Amino acid sequence: MVTSIFLLLCYIACSAFGLILLKMGLNHGTALTLSAAVIEVKMHLLLIAGALLYVISFLLNLVVMSRFNLNYVYPISAGLIYIAIIALSVLLLKEKVTSTQIVGMIAILAGIIIMNIKK
């Protein structure tokens, strides 16, 4: 069980960091040029790292889904990924958080706690 929870946390981290790195890489610019039978793609290293982390998160998600009930793991992981993305956006991208987002994060955390209360 500890291994499964660790894999879930790794999935959440890879997904959130992957998306943040994708955004940071896109902010540095990409280029796609087409000429006679040649396709040239220029991508920033952050974009490549973000894509790689996002692929890893997809593979981890497959493993996590096989170990938990989908109706249990999907809402929890989606909510925690959302919260992680907001936190990383504030820290790394210097984005602002609105009061509505804060209320939403509190509601997500409350929902996760309520879902995990044992009967």
C-alpha cells in the first residue's frame, strides 16, 4: 500500500511539474519550419523536459489506476494535481492566485478528506 501511495504522489508530481515545464518552455518560444522535404523543429530544453515528465506521468497513471479503484484515485489525483499546479504557478511562473481559486482549493481538500473518511 505504501508503494502504491508513493507511486500516486510521483504521478501527481510528474504531471504538475511536466505541465509547468511545458508552459515555461513554450514561453521561451518554439519554431517549426517546413522547406523542400525538410522539417525543422526548434524546442527549448524546458519544453522537452516537460513533455518527458508528462509522458512519465501518463505511464505512472496507468500503474496507479491498476492498483486503486478508479472512482477513488481519479478525483483525488485530479484535485491534488490542480492544487500543485496552482502552487507551482505562483512559485515558478509568478502567477497570481484569485480568491475564487483559494476557495476552490479549500473545497477540493475538503472533498478529498470527506472521500477518505472510513465508515
